[in-house]
Amino acid sequence: MSNKAAVLVAGSWGTALASVLADKDMEVALWTRNVVQQEEINTKHRNERFLPGVDLSPRLAATTDLEAAVRGAKAVVMVTPSSAAREVARALKPFWHEDMLVVHATKGFEIESMKRISTVIAEELGCDEGRIVVLSGPSHAEEVVNRCPTTVVVASQIAAQAELAQDLFMNPYFRVYTNRDMVGVELAGALKNIIALGAGMSDGLGYGDNAKAALLTRGLAEITRVGVEMGANPLTFAGLAGIGDLVVTATSRHSRNWRAGFMLGEGKPLETVLSQMGMVVEGIRTTKAAHAISEKYQVQMPIAAQLYHVLFEGLDPRTAVEALMGRDRKTEMEVMSLETWEQWHT
């Protein structure tokens, strides 16, 4: 059996996952469109733009040739920005075959269609969505590439596919659990980026720990509410892909979403924030998708709604906080509709 895996593309998380695979003595091809980045990885074993100061395994070889990257690979790991997922999946199609495991670790939606990334990939490959595996959980690339203990979850509608992904990645510092709730794992990974933006914004405004704790807690309720209405298991949001990923993304300076929110809270305009970040901030795109999803499913997402007003309608962040604090009285347990509750308890 082949001992090769291909990782698409060479951002921070893609490079970190490629390093995990290289540490399992696998031949790893890391695909990039950037010739300069390819040369840097292959000759200096560095990816300075995304993971400065980190020495990469010599088993990790970069290439700009997609066909060469995936040829002979038993697994392909897609770690593209959400905006590029369909394009890359379409390019992969001529080289994909039924025996090739496809794992994606992109936390976002296709904005135009509001589709999950696994759906997008399956459409382009022409396969059942159950063939795709989602990898998610609390995992900063900067820590994974330095072999800090990390635990993630892989999910697929087909248990055997998730188990293949578990075996592919699991090593002494990278522990992998399986989950059958693909929808929940994928939604949790995408939607928590919105709450992380809000947490950074709260810190940028100087609102302290009380405000951030409330934001994370009510944010989790908001994510769960929309998730179960879309068919997810509510217990998934209490796991690694849910509260685990939410905590790590909303409380760490490693998090792009937290950093972007912090700068917005300091009063910097969105254009300036994106320019200074220099990398994709998935939470900004996801906020736009969540706004549309909230309307489609008629589910209240007050935090996402206020962030949408801040990001795309110019609302002052302090005014957004005042709007959240001034909402009508609610019961804390109001997470899902009675119909959905009965669905999960019968």
C-alpha cells in the first residue's frame, strides 16, 4: 500500500498537518501555487510566511504540480481557504479515485451557496458526501508543528472512513477521536470563528473576562441552536469540535479571528484589519454566511447578527454590545425548538 499523502495547500494549518504526517514516516507532498514558497520549503525546510522560525521535516516536499502531488497518494488532505475549496476540488477531480481517502480541514462555508465544504468537495468529485472526512477541533498550527499535545476529531457519515483518517493522523502528540456527526463537527468548526471574532472585539474594547465568558457561553448556545436545526447532534457542540475549538480560538493570540476582532474593537476599520492580517480570516466570511443561514432557517443568532452589522454595515462595536445587552428577557435553556428537542429525545 502507498505510504504517500498529499496536502493541499501550504498555509499554516496545511503545513502543520503535513508535518504530523511526515512524523509518521510518510512521504508527504505539499501543494502550493507559489514557486518561491516551494523553493523555500524544499531547500531551507521553512515556511516563513505562515510558520516563522519552524524547521520542517525533510520528508515534506513541496510542489506546484497538483498531479505530481496527488499521484500515488493514498490520502489527500484539503486545507484550502473556504473561498478556494470548490476550485481546488474541481482541479483534484481528474486524479481522484475510489480508493483515495479525502480529508478536509477547512472551517467555513461556501458563501454563495451556504453549503458546507464537504458538500462542495463531494459535488466536484462526483462522490457521495459520506466519502469525505472532516478534521476539526482545538488545534493551533503553531503548536501542532512544534509537537505540543493536541487532540482533534475526525467525522464522516461512514464510520470506516473516519477510522481511516484516525489511523492516518494519530501519533504520540496528535490524538484523534472519531465522530459520526459530520454536520455538527463541520458547523461547529465554522461557526465558532464568529464568536472568536466577537471575543477579540470584546477584549479590544477592554470589557474584561466577565464579558468574554458570557460571550463564549451564549455564543455556544447560538451555535448549538442553529446546528441542531440543520440536523446536527447537540452533544457534538459540547465536544472537541464545539466548546474545545471555541475556547482555543476565542482566547488565544495565535487565533487570526481573535486578533482581527481585537483590532476591530480598538477601532480599526475592516479594510485596515484585513490588510494588516495578511492571511485569510475565515470568521469574517462565515459571519456573512451565518447571517444568511439564520434567515433561511429562521433561527435567532443575535451575536452573529450584531457582528454582521459591525463588519458589513459600519455599526460601532460599542453600539453592538449595547444592543446585545438590551435584548428582551430570555430563559437560559432556550437553545432549540420543541420539535427539534423531541427529535433528539425519541
